[in-house]
Amino acid sequence: MAREQLRKATITVLAGANKGKVISVLFNPSEYSFERTNAYKSVPIPGLGTPLLQFVNGELDTLAMELFLDDYTDPEGPTSRERTEREPVKARLKDISGLLEIDRDLHAPPPVRFNWGPMEFTAVIDKLGRKVTKFHPDGTPTRATLSVSFKEYRTLRRQLEEPRRESADKSKRRVVVGSDSLWLMASREYDDPGEWVRIAEANDLDDPREILPCDWLLIPPMENPGGTGDAL
């Protein structure tokens, strides 16, 4: 049975002056972790022993792992049968560290795509730690371990095309599209077309048929939505 080749992870720069540049690493971690958090606000209520928690927004995914670079094992190891590295550890350390610098075209650090086998994660590098453990006689790094934290990156276009569900207990603004009516909007927002009156009142509409395509409407919150925002 043939020995399975060790796949390399790659970091591809998606925008900016170095768009399209691919940086590869040896990658055989014992683990990697995803983390996501939500933000809540404590609302003090007179007379209660503890404040109420109110949901504010969701945070982005964070991917954390250790990446390995090595001049000695890489050219002669199993990965060389797939692709031999053209750049030594010193150059790749510089390239990866440079991804935290402000790009001259973007005026911000560039977004990247991390790939390893079936995993694909579009992100910016949020945090980077470097530990060099082997050197050439002149002090040039030849082996290094990188502790990397990637923060999920979502463009405005992607967020508009793939909107996440929003809570019904917050006011929102919606644009009228095509043959939209208050009945259809109420059905989408509240699962009840009869709630069109709530939208009409919030927008001072005497005639619910007055709306036109491209008009913006305020969608008021429900009075007692489910979840931590329930009224007492």
C-alpha cells in the first residue's frame, strides 16, 4: 500500500497588492478550533435581583491553529512528491507576518482564504504568534511554529445576498421591491399578514396601497417577542 502523502495547507491572498499570492505550510496539527460568541447587554431593572440579558448581535467565527514551517523536513519529506517549496522558511515567515500589515491598496490588512483538504475559511488574520526553534549557522530561521487566529471575513455584498435571520423584537428598515404589499411584508416579518396595520401605523400610511417600489419602510418590533427580550 502506497504511503499517503501529507497535504499542505495554503493561505491565499484575496485582495490588495499581493492578490493571488499563495503561501503554503506543512500542516499536521493535533487539533484546530472554531469559536463563535454572541454579544448581550445587561439591562438593570429596578427591584430585580439581577439584570435582564438582551441580545445585541452575533460575532464572527474564529479559527485557531498551529502551522509548521521547516526547511529541513520539507524538501525531503513526503510533501515534496506533491510540490517542493520554492521559498524557504525565512521568506514564508515574512509573507505570513506581512498579512497583518496595512495593504497600500486596501488601506487595511488583506483578506485571505485558508485551505486544507476539504476545509475552506475566508478570513483576516486576527492574531499571529511565531516561535523559531531551528536556525542556519548565520542565524536564518529554518524551523518555526506559528500560532494563528483567523477571524471570519464577510463582504458587504455577501451579507446582503445571504442575510442572516434577524430577531423580530428589533425595528428594521426594508425596501419595497416589485409588487410588494404591506400584507406580504407583514407575512414575511411576523408570519401574519394581518399585522400590516402595525407597519402602516409606523410609517404614517393612511392608504396601505400608497407604497411604491424603492420606498423604504420602518418595520416595528413585535410587542412581546420570544427570547430574553420578553416584557415582564
